[in-house]
Amino acid sequence: MAIKANQTTTVNGSLGSSAAALDAVMIKAVGRKDSEVALLLQQKDAVDIKESIGSQELAKMGVSDAATATSKISGVSASEGSGEVYVRGLGDRYLYTTLNGLPIPSDDIENKNIDLELFPTRVVESVSISKTYSASTSADQASGNVNIDSRSLTGTEELNISTRLGINTNAMQDGVRDNFKRSPNSEDMSFGFYSKNLSSKRALTEQTWNAQTTTLPINYRHTFRAGKKLGENFKVFLTGSQTSNYEYQSGLFQQYQNNYLDDYFNDIERFKKTINTTGLIDLGYKFNSKNNIRALSLFINKVTDEVYEAGRNGEGFVFEETDTDEGLSQFVRDQNIKQTRLWVNQLLGEHKIGESNNLEWGIGYNLVNADEPNRIRNEINFNEQEIELARMGGYQQRKSLQYIDDTEYNGRLSDEFKIINKDSLGLSIKVGGNYRNKERDFKSQFFGLSETEKGFLNPASLDNLSSVLTQENIDNGYLMLNEQGGIPDTYNAVLESRGAFLTTNFKLNRFNFNVGARFQKDNIDVKYDVGNAPGGRKGEVNKVYDNIYPSLNVKYSLNEENNFRLAGSKTITLPEFKEFAPFEYVDPTGLVTRGNRELEASTAYNLDLKWEFFPTSNELISLTGFYKLIEEPINKAQTRSASGVFSYFNSSNEGKIYGLELEANINILEANVETEEGINLDFGANVTRMWHTQDLKEFTNEQGRVVNTFRYNNKKDVGLQGASDWILNASLNFSTSWENPFIANLSANYASDKIFALGRAPLDQEQSDVLYNDSIIEKGFVVLNLTITQDLSENWTLRFTGKNLLNPEIERTQNVRPAGGTQRTETVSSYTRGAVLSLGVSYNL
């Protein structure tokens, strides 16, 4: 029988009668926790409802990062508009992300959870989503816990080197590939790292305002993995990589306020280059068969350089910027560099004390620096005869900075005692606790130049604004420096979470009952000093939540192939720092988002019922029904003000989700392993159907007059933000049993329409049927990926990867009803991301 590297081979056999003379039989093997068979076996034996996908399967499907990996799991989708991962219709704020069971901080002011795209699959052993809550994990979750198990050495040694080149079809089209724009900040990047000591204030006149260009935007990826077992007890594993990707988007953006057009650009362009550098070192020491520790350090540096332009064709429109009879249109350019440095350090231990006591612990120290050191923005009015600086504020020609520094200490401890351990009867108790202290320092400041006499300075062209934004014009009194009174916007925020839990697992014949309770106290404190904050510049938000969160998991094993599961729990959803802090973040399109100090946590009640059928060791068919009741759900919506700022509200008393998940992973054809003949063909698919609704609050005074409302367009209830009615994932895998195997994978993902942002009620309730904003809907689309791998020899492998092959249009729509008119559907945002094609070769020792 031939046993091939990186392939799973099942061996069934029995000892003959001659084996009776043997004194002993020793079988030495290396277990792989990342194989599809091992993870299915883990899922089958687990008491709670958990689904995982390992590095072997991810490699087969051509998945490059943990974010894409989660989208292969049933009930999971990703929003192209916001980048968030949605589990059963619930997004970022309802998720909890951990690395090896310890929490990790966010890299982005906009998100509670870290961007999973920062974790390439080279540092991932497996990605799992626990869709039901267990008392041994943080209660700050309603949709689930995403856990990444990082790679360690498998076997005794490992060496892999690979390189890959590729293109984005949008970036390589005519007019783009030889004129791909980049910001002036890109001049200060070396080997994927940004560094410059020039402040944003000095950069006003000492750095150009003009976009730069590059040609032939080619993607690349270089990686290495190496590991060695030293002696019998010590393992060392290293991996490093750097990827560079170009992306180009073109499309439309428009914004409506009270059913009237506020902004319109039909020629939006985004040029983006991202360089991700990753390094991981993992050290494992096994004292004996019962005691081992593991230390790891993960460093990620991600730099994104982006240029956004809109209105170059002369058709751009911004409400109230100019009078119609002036004949001027608007042009916007936003150039930004973002650098995220994440450093995660963990020390993990596992100890078996006797035959009935298992102690596990972990401590972590994390640092995150997520910076926008020099963002450049220009707003221009122009026509064929003249170009002038925009005139509605002092910061329309500006350079700004934003710094986020996160420091986190965390730990976990659990001790499981097996009191009864028999085949048909078992009783165990697990006790433990968790601690997390996360602190964030945030700083932002604008530096702007504005004319002292409107329309006096006329740039030579849209591509040479530096011709007028000069120190000379400041000295001559033609330009005025604005710097927010010299006071930056800042906030300091601390989350301290303490938890203690007790779970009891009782096994009786085919039944398994796991009952647990967790006491958790969460203290959130946000102190801010922010301009334009409602109620004054300085303020503080302090929230304390302490409660007991129960969990119940029941499993009934009908036989070796069938499991039935029941799970119920109560959890909490804590608002994130940025949802409290009243800082206004402006995205390149001009959309403004601000925190809400009055926001409160949500409480969720969860119920799941699941049937699992395992025909073979690597096949699964399952059906799950689930229900969630969320009290005081948090939504993103526009404020009831003329500014149209987006913020976060407990806009509903309760939200409800009902759903069904059907999953199937089946083998269609199987090759003969002994003769190395035939082919393997397997198919996996999962379908999720959800029904979801939430009411919209309305408040009246004693006279029955509406004083505040979240209702709009006569709607008293709507669907949940981010929830799709349908989610479908499918994968077809083909492989041969040749000496040098050929492997192909075709996968597709689809999520139907979802609410991107809720609508807004009008300020004037007397005109509530006209002056409102309806919901913004993100339309559904299909993502199709293809991976083809051919082993050239025992050591060399060739791989082709095609991502987003259909290159669908990503579109958001909104219903509008102008005064005196009929309702119509308008596209408020649309673009494509391009197909990504790459070809690479790897060497594996």
C-alpha cells in the first residue's frame, strides 16, 4: 500500500492467528489535527455544536486566509461592503474571536473583532466556529465564537518554500495597468513597512499633494515554513511570508437625504495596494506523556496604500457646495496609508494529573498599533475653464493623522475532574476562569488649508494641486492654516472582563448532558475629548454588566453514525469602544460614523436542535434548526439630524431569528488506494434559510406626540441588519491517485440580499411620509473560486488559483420617493473587485 504525503489514507485490517506469538505490538504514528477526517471525528465526539475546517482542506480549496475559511462553514457569509463576517445573520459585534482559546484585539477602529484576513492559512492549523455558547468561554457572543488554532510542527521535521505571481484583472485593464495610482506616502515604504518622521502638519507643505503612479501591478507571494524536532521533547516551528496584492474598483456612489439627492458620483475609482508580512515562531516542549507547554509569538504587519477619486468626468455633485448657475462640478481625491502592526504572545500548558484530572491554562500579551499616519484629502470645484478649491469648510484640503494603540493582557484556566469514567456511565466536572484587560489609546487630528479669498487660487490641473498648496501662499496670506485649535481628538478606553465557570458533564448510555453556568463581570470605561461631541467636548462613559450566563448541551448518540443534539444558552453582546466614543470617522466617500454614549448591551437567548449523520469517516450529512431572541439589539442607522451622520442605537425592543441549516459532504467516487488507479470526487454543500425580524421603537409624550422614533416609511418592523434570507456554500473536489497527484477544487459562495444600514425617520413628523431615508440594501452575489494543483515530483508542486472568477457587481440599493413622485429603487453604490489569477510553485522537503 502506498502512503502519500499530505493525503489521508484509511487502513482497515486485523491480526491473523499467527499474531498470538507476539509479546507486544507497538504502533508509532504522527496524528494530524488539521485533516478533514480528524476534524470530523472531533465534531462527532464533541458535546457542543462546533464546526471546523483544517489547513489540509483549506489548501485543497485554495483558501489563503482565515476570513475566507470561515465562509466555507454553513450559515457563514461575509459582507463585501463592510468586510464583516456574519454567522447566522449576526455580524461583527455579535462575534467573539480567539487565537488558541485566548482573545485577540481588533486592528480596526471600525470593528470589534480582528480582520481575519490578517491570518494567512500558513499560520493556521484549523478554524472553528462554535455556534452554541458554552459556559467555559466568554459570554460576549450571540452568534458564536471563532477560534483559530495556530500551526505547530507536525512530525519530526518540515521545510517548505513557495513563490507565486498573479494579477487582478481589474488592475490589468487598459488605462489602469500603466497608470495605477498610489499616494505620496508610498514613497516612504521599504520592504513592506512604512516609516516616516514627517508630521502631518509639516507634510502640508513639505510633501506633495499629488497622486503618484506605477506600472504593471503584479501580485506576489513568497513563503517559507521550517520545523525541527530536537531530541525527544523539544519542537521548533517557524513560518514567514509576504504577500502583495493590487486591487482596482470603479463604479458609482450616490447618497440621499430625506429622499433628495445629496451626493452623486458615477466615476468612482479606488486604487489599492496591500502588503501583508507575517512571522510565527512556535516552541513546544513535552516534559513527559502528561505534561507539555507551548510558547508562540505571532507578528503581522499589514500596510495598505489607497487612492480614491470621484468626479474627474465633470459630472460629480455635492449638495450646497456650489450654486447650479455657477456651472461647477465637484472632484474628490482621498489618499491614505494604513499600517497595522499586531504582536501576539502566548504561553500555553496542558497537564494530566493522574488518570482523572486534566489541567489547561494559557496567558497572553498582545500589542496592536493601527495607524493612519498621513491621510490626504482634496475637494475641488471645476469646469472646463477653471479649477478652484472647495469652499464649504476649513478642512476640504487637509492632511490628518489617526493612531490606535491597544495593549491587552489575558488568561484562561480550566481544570477537569473525571469522577466516573466507564463506557456507559460518566461524570466529570470542569471549573475555571478567564480574565481580560484591554486598553486603547486613540488620537486623531486634522490639519487643513483654506483660502482667505474664495476662488483666488486656481490649480494648474486636478493632478497638480501642489502648485497652489504651498508655503509661499501661506506666507503671502492667500492660504490659512487650520488645526482644530491645536487640540487633537482623543479617547482612552478600558475593558476589564472577569469570568468564572462551572460545567458538569454526565454520560448515561447514549445520552450526554453538559450543564454549565458562568458568572461574568464586564466593566467598560471610555473617557473622551472629542470636538463636535453631543453634550460637550469632554465626557466619560462607564458601563458595568454582571450576570450569570447558563448553558445546556445535550447529545444523544443513536448509533455510531447518528447524533442528535440540543443546545440552549443566554449570552450578552457588549458594545465596542468605537460604538460608545463620539468621534466622527469620515470614509473616502464622505459617509460619517459616530459613536453613541447612550448605547447599552444586548441580551440573547439561543436554542439549537441538530441531527448529524456520518456515513463514513470523511462524510457528513446534518440538519440544524435554530432560534435566537435578542433583547435591545444594536443597529447602525442615520441620526435624525440634518447632518445625516451614521451612529449606533438600541433601535428595537427585540429581534428574532429562525433558521434551518442543511449540510452535506459526500464522496461520489473513490480511487483504489492499493492499485493507485481511479479518481476521487467528493462534493460538499451547505444551505441556510433564515427568517428574521425586529420591531422599531417609537416614543411618545403624555399627549401622544412622537418625541423620538426609529420608524420610517410607515414601517414598524424590519429585518435584522446584515442577515441574509439565504446562504449557500458549495465545493467540488477532484483528485487522482497517480504517483504525482492532480487536484482540482471548484467552490462557490452566495448570500442573498441583506440590510446594510437601517433607514431614518424624519425630523418633522408632519412630513413623515416624504422626508425619510429608507434602508440601504446590499444585493446578493456569487463568488466562484478555482484551484488546480499538480505534483511535479516528490518535492515540487505547481498551483494555479483563480478567485472571484465571475467578478460580480457588488451593489447597494435604496428605495427613494421624491416629493410628489412615486417610489423607485436607486443604486447608491456599485463596483467590481476583479478576478485574481495566480500561478505558483512550491518545494517541500
